[in-house]
Amino acid sequence: MRIAKTVCITLPPDLLKKAQKIAVREHRTMSELFREALRHYMNESSKVEQTAERLATDQSPSGESESTVIHSFRMERK
């Protein structure tokens, strides 16, 4: 029995071409490439959340709510 689920995504043509080139260069399937990219994104996102929470805790005496500080931190990273 298959454990993995199939997901369909859409990509702009230029992004698809770049992803295909990376997959060929690294001898990976597109699925492997996207799984790794998602793992990397989730890991980085977790680090950002932890940093934002730490900043929110440090800055909360200023009267800003924790969610306001986290939102500001995310916007600064964009």
C-alpha cells in the first residue's frame, strides 16, 4: 500500500525550467527536489518563528502585543 499522497502544483514556466535544471544537475526527481525544498522551508520557518517569539518576549514590556512583534519581524525579513 502506498503511504505517500500525490499533490498537483502549478508553477510559472520560468520557475519550472529552473527546477528541472536543478533536478537534472543533482540527479533527483522533481518530487525529491520539492520535498527537500519544503523541508528546508519548514525548517527555516520554524527558526523564524522561534526568533520572533523570543523578540516578542523581549519587547513585550514596551506594550506591543506578541502577535504585533511577530508580524513586524516577518515583514522585515521579506
